Amino acid sequence: MAGGFGVGKTTLVGAVSEIRPLRTEEVLTDASVPVDDLRGVERKTTTTVAMDFGRLTFSGGVRLYLFGTPGQERFWFMWDQIAYGAVGAIVLVDTRRLTTSFASIDFFEQREIPFVVAANVFDGARRYTVEEIRDALDVDPHVPVMLCDVRRRESARDVLVTLVEHAVRFSAPV
């Protein structure tokens, strides 16, 4: 999963992983101020510096390995390695900062990796409709767009179910 800095990728992995997630969180320091855009996430104190990793097994034995990318531009060089072999992706979006998701959408579109857009509903943020989010991000009509609260296991799981269903449809022979 990918998305801008502070959209909830680490939280999503932690909410659904059946194993203790691997996190590469480090404390934000003053050194990051000139390179990281903290607008909208001023209270954030840590950041993912490599990736998050978790696992979820569905009934029937379907096992998902979950990889969360770091959100800051200075770590984007790792995305190709993290996405290698991926059958699908989640672009996690913060509606207060939609522009931070454009790079993630472009990344998966260019590599023809099926993805879903999941708008994480933050407390106090304006509530947008799925249609408003789709229009603002200009994603193709076949790309699922949904609202979620990644702090809630059921909501995070629903995002993954939607991704698996979409990836199966995307890869099915025509």
C-alpha cells in the first residue's frame, strides 16, 4: 500500500495483520523539517523509513502479504522493490491532502498494477462522497474508490477484500 506521508498506512497494516507487524518507524527530527512536508500532519512524531510488513490469511487459505511504503518523497526510490511481484495495491488517501496521493496513483497506473483508492476518514475532516474523491483524483471508472477508517479492523479488512476482488477481475482473461 502506498500514499502520502501520514495517511495511515502503518495503522492499516497493524489493524489487520495476524502477525505482529514489522515496522520501521523512526522519530521525526528537526533534520526532516526542510525536506518533509508536515502540513496537515503537524502532530505526527514518527515516520516509516523502509516499510511496514504484515500478513492476513482469508478463509480458503488465500494469504496476503502486506507491504506499506514510506510516504515521503525522499523514500520513493524503494517503491519499485516493494511493489515487485505485487498483484494489487491500495492507494490510501487523506481527503485533507489529496495532492499527496497523485504520485501513488501514477506509480501504479504506469506499472499497470491494479489498485483501489481508500480514503481514510480522519476525525474532524470534511466528509467527501466517493464520487467527489474519484473526480478530484481523476481515476478511471473501473478503479474502486471507497471510504474507510483504518483504525477499525473490519474497515481495513473490507479495503483488502475489495482489492483482492478487483485484482482478480483485473487479471481475468477477457
